[in-house]
Amino acid sequence: MAVRAEIFEEHERWAPSLIASTVLHVGLTAAIVFTGWANFHHAGENWGGDTSGGGGAMSATLVSAIPLPHPVEESQNVLANDSKGLSQAQPTVKETPPPDAIAIADKKAKEKPQKKAPPAPRDQKKPKPVEEARNNEIPYGEGGPVGSMYSNSGTNFAMGNTKGGISVGQGGDFGNRYSYYVDAVRRKITENWLRYEIDPHTPPGKRTYITFDINRDGSPSNVRIEQSSGIPSLDISAQRALQRIDTFGPLPGGYSGNKVSVEFYFER
Amino acid sequence: MHFSMLRKFVPALFLIVSLPLIAQTDWIKTGTNLGVEKVRLAVPDFKAGQGSESLAAAFDQTLWNDLYQSGLFDLVSKSFNPTQAPGQPSEVQLNVWASPPPSASMLAFGNINVANNEVTVQGWLYDVKNPQTPQVLGKQYKNGATVENTRLIAHKFADEIIFRLGGGIQGIAESKIYFISTRTGHKEVWVMDYDGSNQKPVTHLGSIVLSPRASPDGSRVAFSWMSNGWEIGIYSTELGRPVNFARLGGTNSAPAFSGDGTKLAFSSSRSGDPEIYTSDTTGGNLKRLTNVKGPDTSPTWNPKTNAQIAFVSGRTGLPQIYTMDVDGSNVVKMTDQGYAISPSWSPNGQFLVFAWTRHYGPGAPGAQDIYIMDVASHQWVQLTHDGGRNDFPSWAPDGRHIVFQSSRSGREEIWSMLADGSQQTQLTTNGTNSMPNWSAK
């Protein structure tokens, strides 16, 4: 039975839907294309910045113009650097409970098995002798008379011009009496200090303090770094300058001491 | 009450007990950038006694020249001195010297007198800035009344001043320079004072003599001379005649005494190629140090350690400066270009001074100048720039002066200068003079 049943009783009217769909799709596509064109089409813009003439090359700047962090120069201000300052902290006093105090039981205090009786309560820790204060000591009386603390105590010991001991009134006078010798020492050290041994990036103003003794015959001895500048090449070049010197010339004939101590600073 | 008083005493007692133990030293505190100016020294004419005017003139001139040549002082111009020259400490008014125009910081003065054919010089060095204790030096010299002796006294006094104010520098005012001069018709060894005065012949060999080198104690002078081939000769200044040295064969040249005077280094071609040898002072105990093809010559010892020798070698082509240990090992090349010759090692062992033509070859400007090089870092500085061929530098025993030969005046002459290249002074004017060597004595 070749029956073609007309199943569909009514024509589905698909034409208007098709047209609408087509219009929608075309419109969407057009919108996409238009957006793409509008956003990404740049007329003649050059990469790499504003180079008129269209060179387009990047300009390289010298490395030294790059702002590298400066080596931090430690300021002398006591408040602004790491030094302990002039005051010293009081040692914290550990509060020991009076001997007949009963410890307050806290919530979590279960009976922990007591392994061993704790050792006898330590004595209150004696305050540690302050070593750091030496660096910040305000120097007084160097080469001069002993500090007045003791001389005013009403005792009778004579602090006059004792020979072989502390020289009162004469000490510290070397520079005044023999200024030509001090000049010669300074000149000789400066002549023997080779600055090319120092790291060229050292900031100016850095100082190394070297202490040494000059014996009777003028030879330097006991060279030591009193205060480092923090820059090893400066410290080493300062020590080498002293090593190169055999003699500063004998100490002046009128001077009775056996040696003179020198504190010398090398400044970059 | 007793107890508390005792408490005050105890630390004081400790102090008394330790008094003799605390040897309190004096302190000097100073630093590098406080200025290193030259000492401003006033040297007025010494007060001349009756009949000593000519000697006084020689004395003043020699003293002034010695102090100027040392390079340590800013000498006050004589026109600034007050008109009254002080002759005795009692005549000195320090405030006059300390104020302008002299503005001196040190004063050297004294007097010179002749009596009974003897000249007596009294000299003082005063610290003008220190009125309480001004005296730094006070010296008296006596000698036969001749110009020669007066000059010697002036040299001694100048050396004393330089020693005190320069920080232990051994002055060179009494040192001598040996050199080669042709003024007798032959090249012979001559000697003169360090300032060019008193030029005298030393050898009379009637042949060609080259490269004199004095021993450290000044008792002998080694040289090379033509006597049936080039040989090393030694002249004794104490005996006044040549002394024995072994005949080695080949061409022998450029002898150099070691810093302790016990050995001689020289160049010899007895094996065919010029090599460096060492021997003792009579030519025995010969030891060969170099072994490389290419001429090796002009040895100079490190006078501080006596353990190194610097020499010239043509092993890579043009002559360059090398250093090696005294057994021949550890050869280090010091120069890397041009034509470098005639090294001389400084008394403190730190520097080499030599003659260098840095740009050598066809088309190059090619000036030969004296250069100084730090042995440790190989950094060099050019000392002469004024043209002429400068050659054969030699260090003074104080390590602050250099003598060399220069042709800038048109002819080879001897010149001296400070080790930084300043104060270049011509020392000879007569004949052709070359190959100087500065001797301590």
C-alpha cells in the first residue's frame, strides 16, 4: 500500500523562522567581525615607543644609570645605627617567688610524673660585666693624670711627678713638643699607603684606625687594627702601609720614654 | 665608720700598688688626610767670622743645594729672611721667623769661623713653633780649612737635618755617582759627588770601559772592559788599583753586586748565547741562572732580600724585563710591549726603574723614557717626558732619587731627579757622560 499518508496536516511554516535565524546569525557574525576590526586595527602604530621616523629600535641605557642600591653608609648618629648606644640595659631581674609561696594550680596541671627533683634554685644571676661599653667609653685622661675620682677622696698619697709611673702633666704632650716628628710619621705613612689596593667602590669617608707603637729606634711594632672601617681592602692596605716602613727615625733625643703609641686613621 | 672609710681606700690602695706597673705611654693621634705638606724650612746664611767669607759662601751654597735636592723642604727664599742673620741661639728671635714673610716652621742657622787653619762650624736646627724647647739639633764640626772640607761639613749637616725631619731618611749628601766619561779620549770610569761636583777619574785602563757598578760598601767598583774580548774587571777604591777577576771567555758584561756585596751577577756568552751567571767577587763559584735561547743581560739584584734578580731578555723577540729567583726559577715577565732595557731595583725592594720605548718599530713615535714599575702589581708610571733618549737609570741609596743618562741637551749627559720625576737636574756638562751608578759611599 503505497499510501502516502499526509501526516502533516498543516504545513509547518518554517520560512519565517529560517529567515529570522539567518538574520540573527549574520548579524552576530557581523558584530564579531566589526568588534575585531574596531579594537585591533591600529593604523601605523609603532612598537617600542615614540620613535618618529619609524626606526623602531629600542634605546639601551648604560648600566650605570640603573639605580642600584647604594652601599649603606652607617651614620654616626647613635640612634640610627646598630651600636648599643651609650646606655646599657639593666639586667632583667628574675622574680623568684618568696620561699613559702604555694604555686597556684592551673587548669591543665595534671600530675605530671616528676622525673627528678629540679636542681636547687639557681642564685640570682649576677649582672654580666659589660664588655661592650668599652667601645663607647668617652675617653678621658689618656696620657694625662689619672681621673679625679680617686684623687679627691681625701687620702694622702702623693700624686706628684712620680718617675717611672704615670707622668703627670707631661703625658700626651708629645705632639706639642715634637710636632716635627709627628709630621714625619704622618708623611712616611701616607707615602707608603698605596691607594690602588683599596676597592674602588668604597664610599669616601670610611676610616680605618690602626694603633701601633714606635720603639726608641724608630721601628714600628705591635700593629693592630683598633677600629675596622668595615671594608677589608681598606683595612689590609692600611696594615700593609705600616709593614712597608722600616723606621720612622729614632725618637727625639729629648724624649725620655721608651716608646710612643700612635693611633692613626686611614681615610678613603 | 672605719669600714666604710676603708672601702674608699681599697681601690685607691690598688692604684698605688699598681702605679709602677702602669707604664703609661704617650699617645699620638693623627690621620691621613690632614695634609702632608713639605716642611717650611728657613736657612739663612751662616754668620761668617773674620777671614772665612769664601768658605762660608761655599758652605751656604752647598747646604742650600743639599736641602733643596732632598725634595723634602719648602725652602724660605733668602730675600724673606730678616736682615740680621743669627749666629748663636741667643740671637734668635723665633717670632720674627714664625710670622710673615718668612712664615717658617723650622730654622737652621749657625756660624762658621776659621782659626789656626782650621774651620769650625756650629749649626742648630730650631723648631720655630715651639718657643719653650725649640732645639732639635745642635752640632759642631771641625776640619782643615779647605773648600773641600767645608763642603763636606755642609753635606753632613744637611744629612742630619734630613734624617731628623724626613723620618729616618739616610741622606745622600755624602754619596757618590760613578759614570763613564770620554773626556780623556777613552771611555773610563769617573766618580763625582751626588750633586755633580768634584768629578774625578777612577780607572786608567786605556781601553773601552762600560757599565760601572759600585759594591754596597763602596770599596769596589765592577765594570766590563775590552781586553782581548769583553771581560769583567773590579777596581778597589781602597787600594786605588784594579784587582783580580777570573777571565771567563766569550763576551762578559753588565756586572752587578748583590745587596750584601758577596756575589756578582753578570751576563756572559761563554756558552754561545748570552746568559745570566752569578759568581763570587773574584769570579769563582760560577753558577748559570738562565737557560733559554735568546740574549739575557743587564741583571740587577733585589737589594732588600738578595733573593731575586731582574734582567733583560730577548727570548720572545724584543728585549723585555723579567724577574727571577736567585736560583733561576720563577721567571716572571714584567713588561709586555716595546723595547725595555736597563732595570734597576729600588733599595726598599718595591720598585723597578728602567728605560722603555713603549712604541717601538717602523712608524711608531718611539721615545725612550725612564719608567718606574711597582714589582708587586706591575703598575707603571712614566717619569721623563722631555725628549731625548733617556737610559741607564740607577737608584740612590735613599730610595728617593734616580740618576740617569739623557741626550736631551744634544749630547749624552748625566741627570738626576726625584723618584716621582720632578726636579730633573743636569749634573755633567763636559764631554760625553753615560751609564751612571749611584753608590752609597
